[in-house]
Amino acid sequence: MKLTASFLMILLLSMCMFSASVTASTNQGFEWGFETGDEFQFVLHALGDGLMIDEEIYIEANASTPIPDSITNWTDIPVATLDAYYANGTEMGIEVLLLIAAYNIELPIGNWTYLNYLAFYTLGLENFTFDDYDEYFWGYSWEDDNWTISGEGWTLFSKYSIAVHVDYLKVDGFISHYSVITTNRTTQVKTGEITLERLGIEQYTDRTNPILNQPEDIEYVFGDIGYNITWVASDDHPVSYQIQKDGTEVLSGDWNTTTEEFTIEVDNLEVGEYAYHITVVDIGGNAAYDDVYVIVLEPHNALFDNPLLIVLIVGLIAGAAVAAIIVTKIVRKR
């Protein structure tokens, strides 16, 4: 991979360190949500001035610094170095600076409301907005159209604008999504893009219900055979299924493939009506349902299905009745 100083300098707006991990809860309710050695997997994508990265990386947590009992400024959140390396085991080098605009790779959990306050009032970022989505994710965005980097006796006036978005998983406080877009302020042409996506958290990000077909209801005569209900379910992250008959489980198990059929035989039922209910669930707890009703009818004599036979039988019965009446009259006359 090729890295250029010009692209990396775009990201040096904020000096980011990686914070440490210990498990003591503070007076403000903060604690680290992970343990030493916990490994988090990501896909890192970066494209810019002489730079192209599309790699799987790992970041390993390191417990070394306790969280202060009183945090009054964002900079009070303790920081330390975390190990970051590629899937082949090679440690990340200067390219780790691509993550610098995230400000923190992880945050303490337990008091997200107070973190809202700290971020808004003490981070000092331009055009800052919260993205406190739900019980699973917390994040923020910021943009700066005219940022500079300065040191002792020098100032670099950048010709780029920068837009950053960061999300953290509330369960453990570790970063889950990170994106940076840089744009040439003069030409308004996008000059660089970075994304970091955490893997293995589909149970929190999957918000889509499975797709499930709706078979027709079934009606058959008692004694007939060859009747089944077949459901077809589809989902990117399937987990399990359950089939009930009149509220009682009759079949359940793992849902193993993204598109799978679930078939149950409904032969040999007594005369009556039966309700079959299926539930399929994915990794995010999203579910789909369907009901199929099976009606079993009383058996009947097939002879009576033929109207000509019915007429013939009625005629024979009527003829027999007339003959009986005639015979009775003759006998009486004698």
C-alpha cells in the first residue's frame, strides 16, 4: 500500500489516543465494557491521494488506566495505546493515523447522558451533532470547512474541508462505525474517504424482518393423504424457527441457510379444524409469522357424487314403493 503525507495530514485536526480498559465502576457510573485482550474485528477502507486500502483489521483492548471518579472534561477520559494489526498478523504502521479523527476508539459505558454533555460542551468540535440512535448505538458527527493545524511558530492552513461520523456500540463502548470525507474547499471535489466498519455485531444492526411466504389453507376429506404445508423463509442472518399446532410446539430448530424451506405433514388428522403457526427469527430478534388452517371433512359415499346415479336410485326407490302399493291392493281384493 502507498501512503502520502498530504492525505494523512488532512486527518490531523484532532489528536486522538486510544483509551484503555479496566472494569471498575466510578461514582458517575462509568466503567469499561470490555476486558483486557478482547479483540474487535473491522474492515478498513481508505481511498485518497495516492492511497488505497481495503483490509480486515483487528484492534485489541488493553487495560492499564482506571477511569477517574470525577470526569468534567472530555479529555479526562483516560487514554492508552491499543494494539492494531491486519488479518495476517502484521501490525499497522503510520496508516493507523487514518483513525485519528475518531477522537476515541472506545468510550466508558454506563452514563451516556453525561457523555452527551461532555461531548457537546467540552470537545470543541465544529458543527457538532449527536446521533444517539437507540439502546444499542451512540455517536456524533462534526464538520469543519476551514480547519488549520498549528505548532510552535508555524500554522498550516488546509485547503480541505472535513466531515466525520463516529458510532459506538453501547454494549461495550467500542467504536462500531467511522467515516471521514475530505473535500477540496476550492473545487468542491471529494479528495479522500475513509470507512471503518465493525464486524460481528449484526444482532444489533439487523433491523429487517425475515421474508416469509403465506401458503394457502388446506381442506381434505378424512382418510386422504399427501398433504403438507411448506413455508419458505429468507433472511441474511437466520437463527431459528418454530412450528405450532393449535398452540403446541410440534417442530423447531436452527434456521441454517439464508433461504430455507420448512415442511410439515398434515395427513392422518381426525375430522375437525387445525391451526398451524410458524415463527422464524433472525440474529437481530426480528421475526416473521404465518398461520395456515387445515380442515378435515367427514368421509362420504362416492356413489352420491354422480347425479345420474342419484336419479336412478330415487327412481328405483319410488318404483319399489309403487309396486309395493299395487301388491298390497291386490292382496286386499282377494
